[in-house]
Amino acid sequence: MWERFFLKSKTMGKEDGYYGHKRTDILEHIPQDARRIFDVGCGAGIFGAAIKEERSASVEVAGIEIDAEAAQKAASKIDRVITGDVEKTDLPFPEGYFDVIIYGDILEHLMDPWNVLKKHKDLLRPGGHVIASIPNIAHYKILRDLRNKEWRYEKAGLLDETHLRFFTIKSIKRMFIEAGYRIVSISNIVRASQTMKRLNKLLLNRIIDSITEQYIIVAQKP
């Protein structure tokens, strides 16, 4: 499963994949005019460096990372790195400072992602965006296992043993709306057998949420 590259526990953050994933699937959603970007859970800064390379070296990328070793590596690649737990750390940025805040497979690892989204909204300028990738617990493989009375945590994937929260498309939408954001777009990252993909096509995309492993949400501060 593709999540194994970056959904490791921070205590397992020495994995090469955790340090080295560029997240091009998120990069393409960053507005072209974004000049100040905050990467929550920035790892070793590979994604932040990719932003600066793709857009402009003048784009300011800051990040927060709980793993001290990864944060030290990130400090050489992006403009500013804070080492700490995003739920417990007071961020030293003025109100409305950022154009974009990114949560790349982070919210499901937090105790209170709802509060983090609300709190971080103050750091966004009016009209600024948040971009998040979130696993879909309503994937057909999970539902199949539940019918068999199975729920088995794994080292990576939809049932990563470090996930604290689980979301469906409806609960994702509700979380962002209740935090005061306007949802701009939702993209589906599909992981399914060819049979399921063909079935979805025959059903005119009606089971798309059952074969979506990950959602990428772009939301805007009013």
C-alpha cells in the first residue's frame, strides 16, 4: 500500500520513505500564487524542498516536525523548522501569515484534528487554503473485513497502528465545514482491483467512494 512510504510513526521516522517522499499528488493542488506555505509534519523536508524547486526558491516554506532527527534534516532544506508536537506547540507566526497550510497524512494521527484545523485557521490569510490527504476508512477492503468480523491493525496502510482517528468522506466534509472552511475540491486516490474498477465504470462512478483509498481535500478560509 502506498501509505507505507510516509505513514510511519514518528518513532519509526528513520525510514527512508518517511524522509524522502515528495508528495507530488499534493504539490499539484498548491495555488500558483502561494508565497508562504506551512507543512505540518514536514518530515525531513523533502516535500518542502520540492515545493521550492517546482515553484520558486523565493517561496517561503516552514514546517513543524515531531521527530528531532527528521526536523534537523529538514532545517537544511526549507526556510524554518519547528521541532515539536503540533497539538502542544505554540506556533510563532502572526495571524494571517500563511497562504497555504498542508496536512499530508497527518490529521488521522492527531488526538484532536478538529481543534487543530480550527486553531490553524487564524494562521491563514483570508482566502488562504488548507490541503490535506486523509485515508478513507470506508474502503471496500475494510468493509469486507468488517463483514468477516475482522479489524486488524498493520504497520502501514488504512489500518496503520498509529492512526488515532478514522474518516469517511462525510465525516471529512463535516470536519472542515465545522472548522469554518469552504471546501474547494476533493480528489480521489483509487486503490482497487481491476474488477472493482471495471464495476465502478459500469455503474457510472457510483461506487467511487468504496474504491477510494485516500482523499485529497482543498479547503479555503472565507
